[in-house]
Amino acid sequence: MSLEVQLLLLAWGTLVGLDLVSVPQMMIARPLVAGPIAGAMLGDVATGLQLGVLFELFQYDILPMGATRYPEYGPATVAAVSAAHAATGTLGLGLGALVGLITGMVGGLSLHELRQLNTRAVRRAAGALEAGDPRVLERVHAAGILRDAVRAAVVTALGLVLAQVARAYLAGALPPHGVALLNVAAVGAALAAGTAGTLRLVGRGPGLRWFAAGVVGGTVVAWLR
Amino acid sequence: MSSLPSPTRARPRLVRSLLRLFTVQGSWNYERMQGIGIGVAEEALLQDLRTEGGADGVAYRAAVARGARFFNAHPYLCGLAVGAAARAEHDGVPPEQVERLRTALCGPLGSLGDRLVWAGWLPFTSGLALIGVALGLGLPAILGFVVVYNVGHVALRWWALRAGWTYGARVAQALREPLLQRATALSGPAMALVIGAALPLVAQYLSGAFFGWARLALAAVVAGGFALLWWQRARLTGLRLGLALLAVAALAGWVWL
């Protein structure tokens, strides 16, 4: 993979990481968007779509509410696509999922650290903020966004390095049935997480009947295809 | 009390405030949460107050300071609080009442936004995109998701800001809008139906390359993983389950040599 493509992925991962919380929350941070675009950059949209769908299911397991801590699957999906792309036919989904889940965990931890840094910055500026100084207010805010951009870039870079290491040491190390097992584990965990997360959202009320109707309809369509 | 600019004159300021609202969580922190971002967005609507309260803009600075204090709600609906607080400042509402208004809005705006967007519009549109990808639409399904989702997203942000600015301290009236009530009531069932339909199609899409024992193993992993996530929901997350299963699979594959 050329340096230009790696830099392109790094830039895309940074934008995706910024979108999650800071700017502008237009959902390019969703794996379903982050993955296929990363795939298109690599000339492998199919792998990007598959991993985008896979991590979108993991995303259903979390609700990004308030101060809750959650994994960050946007830059993780970019790294996952990068890992899976070069390993297509050998490891594919399983390798991508492994790299993506580790990167997602690191991303989640980094968000907590970022919030701590922002808290310290706000405390330092408390006097000026209480005096209503608009320049300090804007500076504190802009610094927070800049910090998040750096955080997103670092998480994406770590993910891309991890992808490189995984490709170098794992691709080819497992026999075909081991590869299949890894793929089964990745898809199985994603489907389980997606289903459990959705059912937690739906609850036991009338929504459950709509969910059941959807499952029946989706199964029929899948059967007929 | 300052003379309020007419809606037409206020529009450029509302637009500036809206643009700043897209960054509302940029400085999210554990002390003031969204407070700083809210303050930055509100400042665009407070500039008229610079000439009030003396040459050094005492009223303006006091309003800016209040605007940047603790606040937390759904990011798409923060505009309602920004517009309402800015309008109340212009209307000469006493400072403690402006503070109470901001505090009172946190809970309702958070809960409404979570139900309407995080648990409604977002999974609904993303579920439609999943169905599109599973049915072979590819990138156009993703593009459709981004466009459709953001039409709703931007419309909601703009409505919230304008409603807050229009109603001021009487902003609770805006939350009783029939369209908003209907959208909240419909979004849950619609989301459930669409994701319910998406799951079997996505399962088929992702398992397309699996044959024989792999399909049986997949069914077992999904059932077992779901049961674990459901009954151990306080301790187990999808991420932990995924990492654990991948570790077991890698070990089993390596032993199976």
C-alpha cells in the first residue's frame, strides 16, 4: 500500500473521528459510511462495505448519550478495511474485525482522556469565562476541537500501524479452517451485538411487535432471493 | 431590555449561531459538559447587548458568562436552549430566571433528542442503508443514508434554534408542537420494523461465503453471543464479546493445524 493511500486513509480517519462528537455530527463517523469510503480509497469498495456493515452492527450495541463511555468505531472501521484489504482471500473479515475492535477500544479510551484534558483547560480559564470574556470562550472551544482532531489522527494512525502489523504477521499464519473460524467469530459477534443492542432499544412495549414483523419480512425477502 | 431585531434582520445571526452549533460538543468536558459550545453559539445572538449596560458591555459579558455555564442535552436540540436563553437575555428576563430556564431544558431536550434521533431517526435511516447494501445497492445506499439522515438532522437543528429564538422564556410551548410529538411517537416503531427487517438480510449478506459447518457454527455463535449479551448486559459489551470470540477462534484455529 503506497504512502499516499496511507495518508489519505489517515486524513479520512481523522475527519471521521472528529465527526463522532465534535464537528459536525453528520454521521460520516458511522462505520457504514467510514468503511465504504475507506474501501473506495483502496479501490476495494466490496471489503469496505462488508466491514462497514459488520461494524455498524457493533455500533447498534451502544447509544452515544452524555458522559457514557463507548468504543469509537469510525476510525476503527478505516483501520479494519485497511487490514482486510491486503488480506482478501486469506483472512478478510476476521482480521479486519480484530484490528477494528482493538482500535475501537483505544478510540473509546482516548475520548475519555480528551474529556479530562478539556476539563483541565476549562478549569484553567474559569476566571475569564466567569467574567464573560468572549475571546477566551472561543479560544477554549477551538482548542478543544483541535485536541479532538489530534486525538482522532493518533487513533487512526495507531489503527493503520496495527493493520500493517496484523497483515505482516497474521496473514498466512492460520490454516484455511482457522481463517473460517475467525470470520465466523467476527460475523457472529456482530450479529449478536446488533440484535441485543436493538432489542434493548426496542424494549418490551409495542415496538417489539414491529421488530418481530420486520424480522419476519426480512427473513422472507432473504429466503426469496 | 434591548430592542429585538426583526426575524429578517436576525436571520444572519441565527445562521451564524447555527453554524457554531455544529461544533457544540467540540469542547465537551466533565465540568460544564456542552456549556462552552453552547456559550460560543449563543454569543452570536448576544452581540446586540454589547451596547447595553455601559460602554464596557456589562450586560453582554454577564450574558456570555451565563451562556457558557453547565449545560447538557441532545446536541441537535441544543439550539432550542441557545435561542431561548439569548431571546430571554434580550427581553430583560432576570438572570436567575435565565439560569433556571437553561437548567430546566437539559432533561427534556436530552430525553426528546435521544428518543427522536439516537433511538429513532438514526437507526431507522441506517437500517434502511443496511437493507440497501444487503440487497446489492452498494455505494448509492450509503450516499442515500448520508443525504436523507442529514436533511432531517439540519432541519431539526434549524427548527430548534428558530423555535427557541421565537418563544424565548416560553419555549416549553415549542416542545408541544404536534409534528414533533407525532415524529417522536412514530420513530420508535419505524426503527424497530426497519432494523428487524435489516438483520436477516445482513446475516445473509455477511455469511454469503460460509458453507457447511461454518453456517452451523455461525448460528451457534449468534445464539450464544446474544444470550450472553442479554443476560450479562451489565458486564458484557459487544466489543468485549467480539474480542473474546476472536481470541477463542484464533486459538482454536491454531490448535487445529
